[in-house]
Amino acid sequence: MDGIPPIALDAMGGDHAPGEIVAGAVKAVRERGVPVVLVGAPRAVSEALAAHDAGGEIPIVRAEEAIAMDEGALASLRRPRSSIAIACHLVRRGDASAVVSAGSTAGVVATGKLRLRAQPGVLRPAIAVPLPTRPRPTVLLDAGATADVKPETLVQFAHLGAAYAETALGATAPRVGLLTIGGEAEKGNKVTKRAHELLGADPALDFAGNIEGHDLLSGAVDVIVTDGFTGNVALKTMEGTVRYAFSEMRDAIAAGTFARLGALLQRSRMRALRRRLDPEAYGGAVLLGLNGTVVIAHGSSTAEGIAAACSLAATLARQGTVARVGERVAAASRSHRRRWPANNHEDR
Amino acid sequence: MDGIPPIALDAMGGDHAPGEIVAGAVKAVRERGVPVVLVGAPRAVSEALAAHDAGGEIPIVRAEEAIAMDEGALASLRRPRSSIAIACHLVRRGDASAVVSAGSTAGVVATGKLRLRAQPGVLRPAIAVPLPTRPRPTVLLDAGATADVKPETLVQFAHLGAAYAETALGATAPRVGLLTIGGEAEKGNKVTKRAHELLGADPALDFAGNIEGHDLLSGAVDVIVTDGFTGNVALKTMEGTVRYAFSEMRDAIAAGTFARLGALLQRSRMRALRRRLDPEAYGGAVLLGLNGTVVIAHGSSTAEGIAAACSLAATLARQGTVARVGERVAAASRSHRRRWPANNHEDR
């Protein structure tokens, strides 16, 4: 185990909190060597720890309140002592190296923005999600933190995503694509057409041009940028389509006699494939652009998903993703000023 | 065969034009009883007809030019005598009941707007695509005609889609959903949040609320409205994800010995399923809101896809989809004026 401060794990967030969250913490500590501190209601958490014979093995930090799964962004203002808020506070003080929560995404994003604040020069935060492409995941952002963007925001998202790909995925000179509705530069809506120009003019980015919806899973680029509205729709469309394709296949298989025999033979492989497409396996989404690492695990996470999220958070902390975002954003803003020295109104 | 004027089929548009287009026309006439007129270069078209022993069976209308597959919207201005333009002209004059083209979508949309013009009161046209849901397809629009929309445009799209569902799919009182990024009214971007209010206030619509990406294929509603940027991304994401899921499955199957045997047994069922998800099978997208029916077949359409597109066009013409759109838009605008008599600046 290396010397990073522990991961602050929100014990109260998620559909199966605190039971599965605590079980995930135990897994992370015992099987993956990731240091964890649990943030939540002390009695419930320690009871859950005892069930794993892990009382005293993982420290607990008290949080009086929790943000419910169906609560939105406003709850972060109403509950300044929520488990997510306290977890952010630990990171801010340097007592934890990252936050992990399976709580409501809107609640985690709002609390993170409020408690950790945006990094210097960052216009808006973004949620980065790795897509199951090969040989390496493609990072899609924003998956829902910022629904309305300016073209300049999309350029920053490119740097946020590139920093993530460099530090968490080991990409060198990550290639960046812009999600839009045609291969040519003039295709898209007003925001993406202008963003296309800005991305192409940025010397610190390896811009590969436009990416269309059917190429999201082709692995053609390392980073795909889009606004949080489109990104969220695309990501959920992928999830829904995978579910649909599998269910249609199940129906097709069940309809035939010979086919049923075939299905028996390959059921285990199907299961392996489904697992690979499962958001639990990759650990979760990452909120980028704040003064601290925040990993948002799937709301329905079980122990395995929580352990993977803690591993991901530890990797991001060790690799210095937040610092790399800071370097990239600072460099981009310097180069921007150099090119338009007397006219930097676009920086606002 | 009933008495509608023929379908004006653009013989020069599509990856396999004119060969597969003409073959599709022959299929439409002989197997589906749909009257067709072919629009294009007479020599090439009549040679293709001769190959099917169909010389003289299908009339040809001469068009000097064609819009290439890689040409965009501007080509419609540069080529006023293109095969698509002439096909639109036939509809305008009443000599054809609908246009079918497998040409470049941008070219078809731009030419259709220019030659057929928007219906009275229609702000912007939209492309409607039926999704393979059960028991009845869900109509998604806009799939790419109008990338930047106002909230009022989305309300009109709801009426366009409802008219399509009523006439082409036999839906009564179609339920309309708004594609956005959360179930609650306050989720979304600026445009969808306002559109949510307007849709809910429209007495002529059965508004079912917000729809998320993972519910596109659930068949929960009859019509899903969105801007042409998001709709195009979502549709192509679906196509890409289906292709990805099948290819992953093929890999999983090929990796095992037992599994390979299973695969052999169910290959035919897989093929049937793929066909059902194939855009060729359902005939194509429909450009709504113009003074005439325009069906946009997939660029890679073969004869079967073209024949299906001609059938769809004939159904829309027989069912009076254009007239129904006109009625709905007129009624919506009357009710709008009734509710805000002194302040109709939102109508602009």
C-alpha cells in the first residue's frame, strides 16, 4: 500500500447504502490495498462493518445527514453537513485524497462544485465516462454536469478529458474528437461549429475532427467532447440499446428449439460480455475541473462496483489528475492570450 | 392498385444508383402495387429498366443533373435541375403524390425546403424516424433537419410527429415524450426546460413528460421530440451500439468451441433479428412540414429498401399525412392565439 491519504467514501449514497457501500470499502481495503475512510452515520456504518468482522479496520467520519437518491442539486444547499459534503471537506483539508459516492449525480455534482470549487481558470466542470472501446477506453465528456455550454467550454472539456486520458489511462498525446452530426467542419449546431474552429486552432490539442454517434464505440479517438445534455443522452442511449439488443436476442433464442440448445452452450460467454459492458466494472464517472478528485459510482452499485470506484479514485489521486488538469488549463489560457493579446474578451 | 398519382423516385440518389434504385422501382410496382415514376438520366435509367425486362413499364422523367452523395445543402442551389428538384416539382404540380430519394440527406432536405416550401404556419421542418419498438414503432423527430431550435419549434415537432403517428401508424391520441436528461420537469437544458412547460400547456397534445436516452426503445410513448442535433446523435448512437453489441457477440461466440456449435444453431435467428433492426426494413425517414411528402431512404439502400420506401411514401400519401400536419399546426396556432390574444410575440 502506498502513502496516499485514504479515499473518502460516502457511506450513505446509493440504492444499496450503507450495506453494499461498506462491503465495497472492505473489499477495496482487503483485496485492492486501497486506503478508505467511511463517511456517514456512525452507528449504521459500524454495524455494517461488524457484519464483515471489520470493526476498527476502517475509520469512520461522522456525517449527520445524507442526500437522498431522488434529491436534486438544491439538496446540497439545504444539507451542508451531508455525507458528500463532509467527504469533500476531508479532501479540501488534505485528510483524504479523493471522494467516492454512489449518491444522486445531481447532488454529488452540486455539492462538489460548492465544497471543492472549480480549479483556477476552469469555466465549468464536466463528468468524464470511459467507454468500453479497445484497445483502450475512449473518454466521453461531459456526461451531464453542464447542460448548456459555450464553444470555449467545449475546448476546456477537451483539456479536461486529455488530462484524464494521460493520467488515468496512460495515453500520450491523446487524440480528441468533437461529437456532432456529420464529418465535415460545417456540420453541427451553432455551438459545435464554432467549437470545431477553436479546437482546430489550439496548438496544445491533437484534434481529430468530428465524431458521429455511430463512432462513439469505434475507439477512433481517446477523448470525445460534447455538452452535458448531448453526452448524457448519448450515454443513456447506449445503455438502453445494449439492454434492448440483449433482450431481443434472448427472445430470439427462446423462440427456437435448436436455438435453445445453442443458447445453453454460450450462456457463460454472454454473461462475460454483459459484464464488460456494465458500468459497475469500470468504476464509475469522474467529475473533472474541481479542486479535488470526485468519482461518481453508479447508483445501483454493489460491493464490487464500489471497490472498483475506490481503485479508480486512488489511481487518479496517485497519477495527479487534478494537477494535470490545472497544467493543461493554465497552458491553454496562456497560449490563448498569446494569440489574441489585445482582444481576450472570449476568456470571460 | 388505387388511384393516387405515382411516387416520384429519384433514380440518381444513393450509393447504388441507378441500378438498385431502378430494381427497387420494379419491385414496388410489381410486388407491392405502388405506382412509380423514375426521375433521372433517361439513358442510364432505361438501360437499368431493360435489365429487368421492364422497359416501358415505368415512366421516366428526365433530369439533367444529380446531387452527389458527398454534396451538402448548397448543391440544391447550384443544381436547380437535379433529379431531387424535378421530383419535388412533380409533387408540386400534382403529377406525383410523394418524393422518395436515397440521396444525401442534407441535399434532400435543402432541395425539399427550397422546392416544396414549408407548410403554412410551420416554423421548421423535421425528419421523423420510426424506432423498432413494440407493439408499435415510436416516432423520433427531429433526426437532423433542424440543428438549432427554439422551445416553440419543439412543440410544433410534437404536432408533426403526432400527425405522422396518426396517419402512418394508426395511433389514436398519440402520447408525446420530450427527450431530455432526467425525469423531472426541471431537468434538461434551457430549451427543453421551456419546451416542457409549453408541451404541458398545449391542450391538443397528450404530453407524457420527459423521456431519457435509455427509454428510447422502451415503446413508452408514440412520439419523442428533440432538436435535430440531439436526435441525430441519439439515432446514430443506437445504430453504432447495435453494431457494436453484435460484433462483440460474434467475438465472444468465436472464442469458444462449445460456443461455436451454439452459434451455428442460432445463426438464422440472429440474422432475422438484425434485419428487424435494419433501417432498410422500415422504409426510411420522412421529412415533415413541407407542402408534399418526402421519404429519405438510407443512402446504402438496395432494391428491397427502395421498394419499402416507395410503399411508405404511398401510405403517407393515401392517409393524407401532409393535410393532417396542416390541421394540427393550424389548430395549435389558433389555440395559442386564444390563450395569449394580446401578446403573440412567441409566434414569430
